[in-house]
Amino acid sequence: MILSELQDPLRERVLDIQKRFDPKLAAGISPHLTLTGSSGMGPISTRTTLDELRAALEPVARDTAPMTLEFLP
């Protein structure tokens, strides 16, 4: 998986929600976004080189506009 750790103040907001609704997750994993890997795409093989991964993901990142997301109830 490729993860991006969240930064404050969003990190604290997500952590508060995790502590309330999933304390086990909150205790074990820092708040983050999963960028790719595992769900949907499947696991990334350990044999995949950084160059191969970059070649596969850079075009998608380049062609995908940034997203603004809101946390709603």
C-alpha cells in the first residue's frame, strides 16, 4: 500500500472520530489516506521496483485533478 499520513488539524479530527467509533484502529494506525494498494487494486508485489511503480502511477497523478473532500455526518 501507499499511504499518506494526515496533518493537523485534519489528523486530530480523524483521530477523534476513530477513537470514538473504532478505538482499536485508533490505537494501532496513525490517521492516513490510502492512495493505492490493497482494496480495489490488490496488493503491490514486493518485486515491483520503484521505477515501475512510478511509471504506473505518475500518469494517473498527473491527469487527475486535485479533490476537495468534506467530512459529513
